[in-house]
Amino acid sequence: MTILLKEKIDKAAIILLFFIFCLASHPSIAQANGMVTIRGTIKELKDGDSVKLIRYQYPFLLESHDNEIISYAVVKNNSFIFNISLHQKVEKCRLIFPEYLNHLNWQDGMIAPGHHLNISVKENRLSFSGQGAGLLVYNRLLDSITSISGIDRQGKSREKNFEIIVANISKIENIKNQVRSNDDAFSILRLNKTVGLVSTLYSIAERNDLSGKKFMQKKDDELYHQYLKGIFNNIQITSLPIVSISGLIRARFGCLYPKKQNESKLARDKAYITYLKANFKDPLLAQVLASFLYDNRNTDLLTQDYIDWIIKDTDFSQYNSLLKGIRRFSPGTLLPEFSLTDTLGNEVSLSQFKGNVLVLDFWYTGCFACVRTYKIIKPIIKEFEGKPVKFISISEDKVRDVWVKSIHSGLYTDPQHINLSAGKMGNIHPLFRYFQINAYPTVILIDKNGKIIGSPRKSYLDHGMDLKNKVQHSLDENL
């Protein structure tokens, strides 16, 4: 890596850049292979405990929560070690320690093939050294020089927002000239930061009124030729977190083609898919379509025919696990047999409720959105009393006492309702894995014949109207 210094570089940036140079000046190591070594020595760790390394950059590629775990490491002599092979150029990860050290959990980790990283604790905080630490420092440097403080997120100061974003992108380009490395990981971080900045402009405008969208329509040609064309054609684009690039593309679509009055979600989504296929090619096209499918899983829109139309003429081979998972819980699919545990410790099968429309409400203790949703669902439960509808509360809580206490609090459910738990398995219970539950609350409807209906619109967005309508529609269909 070569570092060129210019007079106008901030003194703090120089120090950080020098630190990066010291930590990441061995590109030959980074190119050697896809292996990553992560070592940790933490005196508070107990022998026999396990530390987990979890991938979360590409969750939609995976069939279950279990598969998000990259590796386990067993603690010995207060130390642990991971030797793993990566297939992506940069992966975001989480390092999960035992519960008594969960204040040390590393939530925003970054690892790249060929890097090594040493972890220790200083002043009750994680400390990093080794080549991989250079990537972390570089990311912090990018964050520090591209602050978007001063951005008007209401979207009224449009010209000012535009100037701030463009100025920050210029800073990234300046850093690119200061720090040169043949390690792809560094250029991927720069690309991701640029995508995030441009996405901010479109996202604010998309949430704004029509005048905000019109402003971005005028600026779009300039942004496209200066930044977007290069971003979309960059061979490293599919190495970015999918939420970054798909978020940018969706927000830009929303600005260029504002939603029509009374346009349905299905019509809007089809217009978006058509736009994607007309403007992008594989592998980026397949990745963004995969993101769309993942975001819309469990909804009643993703029928088998609709899925086939979405992926038609696209190389979806990389996303077979996603496709398999989504197809198995598309509307009309018969729900397999699953059993959970009630408050008395009895095993309860969902099939015993066949003949009723089921409303499965997945939650966990401490989930504020779950509390908010239950307030809306509670009166709906009363509306359907005496009808063949069963509202079933399903908790992820692993600790029984915590779960039971939450039931009696009345915040998440009611003691008189059907309350079931995944038990010690938590979110790796087969039912949670089947529906790929990783966001809460999640509400899923099953018809009288045990077939999946899908998820209603989030209750707090429409006061539960979509939930009521879907339940009533299912009852009417089965009269």
C-alpha cells in the first residue's frame, strides 16, 4: 500500500492513514487464499464456553437461522480461534460471546479473505490488531470524513442536501488517491460508502412530496453520468451488502416513477420488476431480484406463477436456497406438521387447530413493536370471538420464566389466549426456520385447510385493517 500525503489532509486523518498502512501493508497475504484467521484472548472467558461468528451481510441466501452461523469456537485457556474460508470479497459479521460477556458482542465486524485479526479487551472494550484491523480503521476513517450532519431529512433543503452529498463523495475520491491498495476489501468499502451517500439523496426525496421527486428527476441525469453508471458497472457491486444497492435502486425508481393514485402494491411491484429487467443485467439483476423476493416473503402476493415471472430469463442459480425457501411458504402451500410447547409444558401441534383460520403472532420479550402490534390485534381478537378463528401467540423466548411473566404482563398477549413457545430452541425452532422469522413481530395467516395465506400488512400501518380483511376473506371463502 502506498500513502501519498497532501497539505490539506486533516492531521487526524494522517494518523489514521498511517495506522492503516502499518496494519495492512501486506497485500500478498490478502491475495494468498480465502482463509481468515480470527484469534481472541479474553481473560473473562471460561474454558468450555463457545463463541459464535455469524454472517449477516447476505441473510437471504440462507435457508435458516442456523446457516447464518459461520463457525463456533470453543474457549480454551481464555482463548478462541476461527480459521474459516470466505467466498465473498468482504463479509460483515457478528461475534457473539456468552451471555455474561454480551456487552462485548461485536456487531459491526468486517472480514476479508486472507486477513488475520487479533482480538483482546482493553478498558472493557474490544481491541483489534493484525492485518484485518486495517479494514476496520479504514471504514471508521471513511465514516469520519463523510459525515452527513447538516442533511435535512425532511427534504426541504434540496440543493443543500445535494451539495453535502456531492462534497462527501469527493472526499471519498480524495481518500482513494491518498490510500492505494491492491486489496479489494478497501475499494469495496469506498464503493459501499458512495452507494450509501447517493442512496440518501434518493431515499429522502422518495419519502418527500412530489416536488422532492421532481427535483431528483432533474438531478438524475447528472448523478447517473457522474456516479451511478460507474457504480452499476463496477464488477465489485455484488460484493456490497444487498440492502445498500437494492435500497438505492428502489429509491431511485420511486423518484423517477412516482406512485400513481390508487396504484395497488402488486401493480407497483410489477412496474418495479419490469424496470429492473429493462435496466440491469446479471449478476446485479439476479441479486436485486433476490432481495425483492426476500423482502416480500410470507406475503400473499408471492404465488408460484408470480415467482416464475420474476425470475424468468434470469440466472438465479446462486439463489437456489432462497428460491426453495420462498416457494415452500408461498400462498396455497400446505403447512407441514409443527409442534410447540404451552405454558404447562405440554406439546401442542398446530394441526389440531385445523378447521379454523389461524393467526400466528411471532414475538419475543423486549420487542417494542410487538407490544404496539398487540394493542392493535387485541380488539380484532374480540371481533372474531365465536367464529372459527384462532389467534395463536408464539414466543421466541428461550427462558420459560421470562416468557410466562411476559404473558401475564398483558403487553404481548393475554393469559386467556393460546400461548405457545419455541422453548430452548428459540428462533432455530423448525417453525421459525420454515418461515425464516428474523424480524418481529411477524404475523402469518393459515386458512381452515391448513394452507398458508401469507402475512398481512404491518398492523400499525393501517390499524389492522388488512389483517381483519384477510381473516374475513378466508372465512367467507370457506363457507
